[in-house]
Amino acid sequence: SDVCSSDLYPAVAHLPGANEDARAGRGRTIPVNVELGDVAVARFHGRQAAKNGEMRQSATFLCFPIAAICGSIPHMNRREFLMTSAASGGSLLLAQAAPADTANAARKLIEPASGPNVAGPGLPDLSPARWIWFPSGRTLPNTFILFRRQLQLAAKPRRATGWVCADSRYRLEVNGQRVQWGPAPCDPRWAEADPLDLTSLLQPGANVLGATVLFYGSGDGTWPLGKPGFLFWLEIEHTDGRVEKVVSDAAWQAMLCRAWPPGHPKRWYLRALQEEFDARLYPENWSRPDFQTDAHWLPAMPLNGSPNKPALSTNYYEYMLDLGGGPPDTQLRPRSIPLLRESMVPVAKLSETYWLEWRTSPQDYFDFRVPAAFRAERASLAVETVPGQWRVELDGSRGAALTFELTEQVVGWPGFAIEAPAGTTIELLVHEAHAPGGPPLLNTHFDSWTRFTCREGRNVFETFDFESLRWLQLHIHNAKGPVVVSDVRVRRRVFPWPNEPHVRTSEPSLQRLFDASLNTLNNCAQETLVDGMARERQQYSGDGGHQMHAVHLAFGERRLVARY
């Protein structure tokens, strides 16, 4: 029914004005069928959790007057609320009947959830692995190092599992195939190593283990300080029962990769990397077995320090902090949350295109935000030759801006392919909100752009760090003649929730709201609970605390809450 009677919400029926609100229509509600995780079922029913199957056998309707609920929430400050509540808002008031003293009753009902069990097995002894780095006496901020290790196998192994860690971020490849990206942000004193399972990726014969490692240097909100380093420990069980360890040591090769300029600035104070990548300086296919190294590849430098402690505890000198040794109380720990799931999400459509006539150089504009730097002309300049592929004829003076739209906002690594002359430059810009006909260049949100420079022929680009976006724009310039753009997409990352929440209603506008709310949590709750992934990476108690309750109660996730 449109108006609930008091017997449908006995826990709040006694509250002052509850029946009056219902009779007056102020408590008008719409029945909503909600499928909830185990924890949430227990909270709403005030008893042990029902099985998900039992919950779904009968429709569940949350039906209560909003005015009554809001009027019953006791006065408490934000810190007290976060410390004492197990559900946001007044949801626990539905659990059982309350006595007459509303404020005291609500305080009693909003009980903290039992603490998550964070105790568990630690890492094995990672000896004889060593923290390694490019041979050097200092490392500039935002430096990228490539690490490479050849491996010969007589047969496909029965098992190949282990651990990997880096300060600050790594991208692991095996035989040219991307494996995983990490580690999760954490306190550098208690860094977390990521688990590895390379069993299905290793093959008989020649194999190559490859890691691209970025050292932030000055850091960002989730990595306030550290020292450069890469750590790898793999245990291989062969078909004959032999066990072999492959670890990071001087047998690895290291290359300073100047395709990303060392010492490059931060995007802004909450984001560590303003990425620029020149494919002409990149050793293409370097993590494949048939690649031949040259003089730029040096034996990796082992660092003095325990492999059971983070890179912060090695003897490497961090010149920007004048830091030699590290603090005494440190430990390398196993990753406390699962690796995130990755999937490819193509753009939905090309929404609009512009010619940009530059009055100053694009590089000056993007570096310094020079005002009135260009004049924009909206035009149909991209021809879709086949679905998902666009041809643009550049005239050598103007830039072409192609703005693509996704079906919904996502968090992940945007990328694209382009066939273009050597030296063609592309700024990839991302934005969470835009309307066609709005700003012709999407550089209006914390300088959210990445610059790519092409080598001759086909280039496949993807940002090293992930972004938050609904709109993806390519600004293509510094070339004359045809270029072909294709495979514009995002490698989306989503936390693997224990329970997949579903909220269903027959009201279309409410359904859109519920769907957007769930998608917001998928985007904001990654390895950390963040207010806005496009803006930052750190956790604020007032913003992220609301997500903490939702992912705990509706998504059934406890490990991410424990990290918070």
C-alpha cells in the first residue's frame, strides 16, 4: 500500500508523531524488494543471519515513514556515530521494539558490530629474496624501472605460487601478458605483499618474468613516504616433485625506463603522478622471451635489508627525505584484502568532436593552464569506418578532440589504440561529469590528463594508474595526415564482494537511484574507502565512514572495513 499502518513497523510505531505522519501521508513509502547479504539480514531481523536462499524465497519489503525514522535518530557527533554504529542512518531501529525513551533506546540499538578477525597466517620467510633496485645512489620522484628475469622450464610446473611487493606500485607481466597490479595502499611501515599464482602462465621452455615498478618519491595521500624497491618470491613445484625458488636478486636485469621522464611532477597534491609516456623510448615486447636486451639493461642492485621487512627498512638513501635507515618497528605482511577483479568496458559511443586551433603550444597550456590558449570549432571530423574504429585527417596545425561516453561511471585504466605517424601526441582526458555542448576540452577537473607520444605505426596505450570517469576524451595533434583510433575502453577494477547486493523496485526513478548508489560504492570502495577517486586516493573519516557501513552490511565485506 502507499501508506504503511503501524503494524508494519512496530519498532517505530510508538514514536511521537509516527501515526500522524502516516495518516497525513508524510510517511508515504514505496515497497522495495531488497536482497541483502548475511550480515544485513541479521541486523534487520535481530537474530542470527538467515541464509541468502531463505531470504530470496519471499519478497522483503522495507516499509516505514521516513519522518518517523529521522525523528528517532539520537543526537551524537560524527566520531561517536562512526565508533558506535553498525548501520548508517536509522536502519537498526527496525530490528526490535524500543522503550519510550527514544534517544536512549536508539543508542542501545545502534550497537557496534563484532570486531573482524584480522588475525591470520603471516608471510613465509621470504629468504633468500632480496629487495632490488636499479643501480643508483638516488631516485627521482615518479621514476619507472623495468625488471626482467629469464626462466627455463623443462615442463609446465605443477604449481607456481608466491609473493610480490614494490614501493610504490608494480605492474607484473609473464611472457608479455599482464598478470596483476599492486600493491594495495597501506602504511609503508607495515607494507603488504600480494599473493602470486603463475601456474597457468608458465610454459615449457623459455619464460620471462617482468615487472614495471613506479616509485612515487614524494608520494600521495595513500603512500606518504617510502624507499624504492622491488621484491619477488616464487615457489615452483615441478612434476617430479622438486621444489625450486625464483627470487629477486642480482640475476634480474633492471632498466631505467625514460619513456616516462624521471622526476616528473605530481598531478596535484592528492595525486602522485602526472603521467607522460613516449612510446619511441619504450623497449617494445621487453617482457617476452624472444626480446634481446642491450646495454641499457644492468644487473639489478640488491639492497641491504630483510626481505621480511618493507622497502622502507633497507639501506637505500632517500635523498628527498634525507632518510638512510628505516624505523625499527616494521614488518612485511600478507595482503589483507583480495586482489580486485578486472574487466574490459568499451565506450558506448563517440558523443562529440572539435577542432582546436591553438594560440599557444598545447604543452604550455596543459603544464600551466594558460588562459585563452585555443579556439574551438565543433565539427564532424571523425569517420567511423567500422564499428569501434574512427579515422581522422589531421591538417598539421589544429588539434582534434574526440569525446567518448561510457554507459556509467567506472574506475579503471583507460586506454585506446591508434595508428599514427611517429611523434603524434595524444592527451587522454577523463571526467566524471560532462554534457555535450559543454567545455570542448575536458581539462576542468584536477588536471586529469595523461600524455602519450606515438612511435610509427600502431600504438596501444593504457594509463599506468587508474582513473575515475564517465567521459574519455582524446586530444590528437602534432601530426599531419590520417590517424585511426580504435579499441577505446577502460580496464575496470571492482572489489570482489562476498555478497553481490541487488535492490529491485517497480518505480523506475527509484531503481535508477539504487543502481547508481551500488555503482558508486563499486567505484569508491577499492583498496581504500574514498570519497572521490578522480580527486584523491586517501580515506576521510567523515566521507568514507558512510561507505564502511554499507559495504559491511549490504556487501558482507569485513576485510576492507578492518583496513579502514
